[in-house]
Amino acid sequence: MRNNLAISIVLPSRGRPERLYKLLESIISTADDLTRIEAVVLLDRDDEKNYHRREFGELSCNFFIGDPGRTMGDLNYDCVAKANGDVIFFSNDDAVFMTPKWDTLLLSEISALPSSIYLMYPNDMFKGEKLCTFPIMNRKLLVDYPEIISRRYLGAFIDMHIMDIFKAYLLGRHIKYLHSIVCEHQHYRTNNALIDATYTKRDRFGDDEHFIELAGERARIVSGFHGKTPKEPSWLKENSIFRLLYGSASLGWKLKLFFYMMARRTYRLLLKA
């Protein structure tokens, strides 16, 4: 792949102007070449007054305004539609870039790939290799397969949804964890002082059933990567948790998902009892 690629960092943000500015400043202070990077920031219409527009030097920072109350899937989808880069780097407004010349390191990794179907993700210092908290993908792939970032997700499981797709494609051989590129996820679970309304208003279990119901869609995406028509278990209902056991990912990964979602479903029922 060519190495003169441009990077779009997509950033939906709400209620966190100072944390967003800290993130943008970290991009500026660590990037090797800001001329190949843009930040695509999406704010809610009822919240934009809290964000005072600032100049960010050579960093191209494009602010867009949308209606409040939309799903995180919608926000990410809209950011991708506004992006100009060849490479989409999904971030949160509670992240901080830490590694000098991360952009050069990233593009070097991408240029060595044999295909545009890839998933990369940095070291977030929280989930690490276990989950692609900040996924990096080819923009054209996301345009061709928009359900990679399904609009149905309220705010959770997007990373696991993406991970499951690429675990199933060629048994995960097109997944690359970038341990040396640190993009720290400053989540409240690493520091309770960071908890805010954006975290607390989320329904903890609001996306569990969406993740299960979208198992068939993930299988269709992977089949599309292969240029094939998927064979779906028609005898299983869309919301059957046993759908997680089908597909071309390794048995270990499928069992991990199945038992994880079973445990969450059981815990949710106990909380309601």
C-alpha cells in the first residue's frame, strides 16, 4: 500500500470541552507531520456553546454540529462521512496521545500491508491488546461496509463488534495491535475522579441485545470481504445468543463471546430480581 496517506481522527464529544482540547493538544505535541492529519469533531447542537473554538496551529480541526440524543453509532457514521483522510482513527474525547511520531509509525505499518482490509489499534493503557478501544481502519472499507460501525449501538460494544468481524476474517490475521503506539484512555475506571455525566447517563446493558442481534450482520460483512454469500443458520432467531457460536472466527474467540454475554445476561436478570 502507498505511504502518502492522510489520517482522519474522528471525535464525537459532549460535555467535555477541556478534555477535548487536551486531546487535540496531545496530537499536536506528538505528531511528526500535522499536514497529513485532520481532526473531525462532532458536537451536539445543545452543547456547542460550551466549546469555545480555538486555533490548533497546523492541525486541521473541523467542527461539525448535529442533533443531540443520537446513538454513538450515528455519531461515528457521520464523522466518517465528513472525513477526508484515507485512514480513519476512531478516538474518544477522554484519550491522550502519548507516543512521539505516532503518525509516522502508524503509516509505516499500514504501508507494509498487502490489503486495505485491516484493523489496527493502539495501546490504550487500559484494555490493551484485549480490545480495539480506538480502532483504525481504511476509510473506503467503512464506506463500502457501513455496518462495520452500526448505527444501532448506543455507546457500547462498538469495539467488540469490530473486533468480532476481523477475528472472523482470515482468523484475525488482518488485525494488528500497535503496542508501541500509546493513546491513553483516561477512563473513570482507571481514575474515579474522572467520572462525569457522559459516563453515568449510559445504560450499562443497553447494547447487549444489539450485539447479539447483529451477529448475522457481522457474518454478512465477513462474507462480503471474501466476495461470498453467507450461510446463515435460519433455524436460529435473530436474538438467539447461540448465534455467537456461528461464523468463521476461532472456537476460542466464539466461546469467549458466548460465555461473556451469557454472564452479562444472567447478571442483568439478577439485578432486576
